[in-house]
Amino acid sequence: MPIRVLVYEDNTPLREALSVLIDGTSDYDLVGAFGDNLRVVSQVAGLQPDVILMDIDMPGQTGIEAIRKLRQQPTVADVLILTVFDDDDRVFEAIRAGATGYLLKKTQPSRLLEAIREVYEGGAPMSPSIARKVMQTLHYRPNTDISQLTTREGQVLARLADGMSYKLVAADMEISIETVRTYIKRIYEKLHVHSVTEALAKFRS
Amino acid sequence: MPIRVLVYEDNTPLREALSVLIDGTSDYDLVGAFGDNLRVVSQVAGLQPDVILMDIDMPGQTGIEAIRKLRQQPTVADVLILTVFDDDDRVFEAIRAGATGYLLKKTQPSRLLEAIREVYEGGAPMSPSIARKVMQTLHYRPNTDISQLTTREGQVLARLADGMSYKLVAADMEISIETVRTYIKRIYEKLHVHSVTEALAKFRS
DNA sequence: GCTCGTATCCCATGATTATGGGATTGACCG
DNA sequence: CGGTCAATCCCATAATCATGGGATACGAGC
């Protein structure tokens, strides 16, 4: 069963090149190719693609907005972003919106086909520079401040981060609320802050 | 100039196979191959590898602990995890510790060499299933609650998340502290919470 | 013209937090 | 054995925050 691909790309020569590439390769089926994504929701519902190739910079509505609308639907299709932009803002906005993969337009046709298959098979292809950015956002930045908290102080802070009040923290840890207060005072000294919200801002920085 | 590769893998047959593969390929230089990573810091300092292949499950000290120690040094080498584990906990622990790439051991030798080069050139190769997991953690989970906040309410919440007090938020937004209070009251109604920390817990969920 | 939503400000009361003291216990270290 | 540190509890005062009112103004939409 071939992979059903739907293309959104406003640049006509490129859109046609993509169409020819996909339609001309066995195991890949081009189910549509559009120059704008204004009717993306109904088109996806009707054409039932497995993978959607989406350009970011399109007239009327950006590819990112289109992804957001798709996400509000019970869609199963995965979206592969194909763009010339590799600036952090655009990349992460698209990923957060729900993109499954992110390729730069300079990607080779053979790699593009491979990426479409990878998405279809449960992967998340990215250009190398994008992948590195994504990894770096997940890297833990050692925080000398918070690492010097004691076990109990850390537990208190974690509970506060979950939205618990002093009272609840005390109940949950089975200690007196006065003890909670004491720990929080010490946390403030160590982190050089003066309120829970400030401490939490440092905690998750 | 060949890529200098250092291998940590306790399984001897596999370690030797990796050594032969790397050393036998032009443009790749095997600078060392060890069965344990207890002296990883000094070895890396001495051998000056560009890319480190690291197994996770090793005797004495896990590959993740080794990465943590390397991160505390002024090391420039990138670490590529090579493991049989693809469970979420282990994957994300390694990534947070500072791994640059994450490959499963079932990866083909040709793909492995390609991945080493990709790391060297600034990428972050991952097995498809790992890449998908990474992307999903970054996906914004549409929160109907917070999306119904007005512009100003959202701005207030963002500033509270940065650790600002009502007073500071008011000064920063150039509005009265009473207005800040009003917005916060409405935020509480919309998010069904009763404190700043609770609201923030929902805000970033 | 009227309603609704957003943005803005004000007041009063009670609950929670912040700050700055003390105090005790047990573990670990030299 | 004395010192330090983590963990535990208590009190009092001041500052913030939470809650529940009310009020005005402006633009969009019916």
C-alpha cells in the first residue's frame, strides 16, 4: 500500500517538482498539491493523506497556523515541514504546534522521499542542524544554585512547583507546616530570592 | 583530517567489531576503545576525541554518569549514545545529561559511520523512534483552559512565571496593581485555581 | 441602542507568605 | 569529644495574596 502524500507549497515550480517526484516514485501516492492551505482541514479530511508536506511561508495563512488547525481536528496525518528557515523561533514554533518532522528545502530529493517514509513509519526526520537545536533545548543546564539544596528542601520546592500550598506540602510530606516554612527560608537564602514564584523561576531555568 | 573517535563499550566482541569498523574506514580514526568508563575524564582529556561512542549499561558507572562528569569539564567532544534501550526514562535521562545523539544498537554499520560524521558536522542523529519521542515532548498540548485567557491576562501570567510579584508586574506593564489583581482573579476563575503557584503549574503543563 | 467582552481602576476583609528570631535531635568527621 | 549539617518543630510581626464586592470606558456585533 503506497504512502499517501499531500503537498502544500506556494512556489509553483517547486510544487510541481515535488509532485512529479512523489507521483513518479513507486510506493508513494500524491493525493493532492495546493498553492495555499486555507482549506487544509477539509482537504485533509477528504483526501486522507498519511503524510503532509507543508511549507511554512505561505500566502494567507502560514503553515504553522495550518498545523494548529489540523491539531484541533481528530486528524491522524503527520506533518513534515519543508522550509528555507532554520531560525530558532520558527523551528520551535512549528514543532510546538505539532510538526512531526522538519526539513530544510536544500534537502536532496532522495533524502526527502526517505524522510516521508520515516514519518510514515513512526520516525521524526530532521535536518542535522535542526536536530542539534532540538537536543540542546533538552539538555539540562547544571544549576549550581539548586544543586546545593538538601533532599528535603528539593522535595519541598518540587511540590511547590506542582502548585501545592505550604499546608498541602506539609500534609503530603507528613511534617509540620513550620518545618516547611523553615525549609523555604533556607531555600530563599540559597537561591537568593524572596518568594515562591521567584524560587520556581530559578528552579526550572 | 580524519574524525577522532573514542569507544566505550563493555561487550568485548562488540567493542572489537566497532574498533575494526571505525579504524578500517578512511576519514575515521579510532583513538581508543575501553571496556569501562571509570577514567573517562582523563582519557578524553588525553586522547582528544571529536566524537565519543558511549554504551549506557556499563559496569561500575553508567554511560549517563560518565556524560555528566564530562559535562562538568571544559570538554568539546560530543557524545553519541549507542544502546539497546529505547525506554523513555533512559533516553531522556541521557539526553538531559548532555548526549548529542542517540542510536539503537540495531543500527546498521553504514548508518553508524554516517551518524558519527553527522555529529562531527554539528548534527544530532537519532534512531527514528527516539526522534519521534523527542519531538512529542516538545509538542504543545493544547490547553483549552489557558487558551481562553485574554492578551493582558496572559501577559500577567507570563510575568508571574518569571518570578515577578504583583507590584513588579504592575510596574512592568504600567498599570495599577489593582488591575493586576483583577486580571489574576479572572485567571483563577478561568483556570479553576486559587493561587499563583497553582495557576503556573497549569500554565506550563 | 444595547449587550458582551476586554481593559482599566478602587476598597475591605481574611488567608497565606515572608522574615527573623529560637530550639532539639541524630549523623558524620576529625 | 566538639563541631558542623540536615531535619524537625515553635512564635511573632509585617508584607503579600486571595476573595468578593463595585465602577468606568471602549469597540464589536445584533
